[in-house]
Amino acid sequence: MISGSKISALLCTLALSCSASASAPDATDALIAALGRPAPARTAFAEARFMQVLDRPLVVSGELAWLGGDTLERHVLKPRVETARIAGGQVTQQREGKGERSFSLDRAPQLKVLVDSFVALLGGDASRLRKAFAIARRGDAAGAWTLTLTPRDLDVARTVASIRIDGQGGQARCMWMQEADGDVAVDLLGGLAAKMPAEPTRDTLATLCHGE
């Protein structure tokens, strides 16, 4: 089965001065609307997954695609070719040299929520996004900003503690997925993907994400 962090990378693709608690809902909605992209939308990505059971992060890179509706794809090109597709309530995975396999999103309710939520994000639909996440914002669409998404569903929260999206203007630069077990997946998006270090650390990725 595809891990929650991989799906989150896929969903995430197309990816302040006020405190999060003081953020006005209309300003947050305006920022989310600014992130909307017409389908089909594609972007490069590079992901580093920090796992407590490993001494160094797992790094993969490739292309993410939103094809409209609830159809999303994640094409991994390095270190080996792999494609994951979500469409029609099914997740299909194809690995180089192996047969295709698929499973229903009904088997992974947390992924169903993530799919719905990130389609809302890519579509700039704040009201749909708020149904699944509590949203905290820092900054605004005119400069650097951060959105922190906390799952409302307790079952989802047992897998995904939070998702943080860092961006600049109308572009998402990075996504951080904090899993409930302590593992973290960090995705660099768009042009930033090419800057993934050979041996990334959380600190070096944070510096890249904030444009420092």
C-alpha cells in the first residue's frame, strides 16, 4: 500500500506578520483562492522522508499532476521509476519491473480526506478545505506565508498530525507532513525541487523553504 506521506506528496503539488490565532478568515480564504490552478496542472517535486527507524532520509523526485476533479498522479523518476494514480476512488501503483496493483480509498479513510482536501486546495476552494482541516495562517498572499492544516477527523489525526505549506506570493514552495508517529515528509515544489541537497537535513530544507 502507498504510504500516507507519498499520497500527501502527490496531493500537494500545485504546492507572516499576523499571528495564526489572529488571522482573519477572509484573508486566509483569499490566500487559498490565490493558490488555485486550472487543471491540468503539473509541477516538479523532490521529497525527503525522515523516518525514525532510518539513519538518513529517503529521497525521491519526479513530477506531480492534478488532472482535474479528484484525479491526481505522482510520477517518481529517481531513484527508480514509479507511478501512483488516484481516480474514481481507487489508488493504482505501477513500479518499474513489477505488475500494477490497486486498492480502494475506502480501505484508507485518511487518504480519502487528504484527496478531497488537496483537490480543494488546488482548486482554491477554502470552504471545502475547512471541512476537513482547521487552518492556521501566518503572512498573506503579498509575501511569505505559511498555512498549517490540522485534521478535524480523529481517525485521520492518528496518522497525520499536521500539514504545513510554506509559500511566497501565489506559489506553494514546500509541504511538510508531520505524521503522528514522529516521521516527517518534506516536499520541495516547482523550481525549488532541483535544489534538494544530496544529503538533506530538516534545517537545510527549512532554509530553502523560507527562501533564505
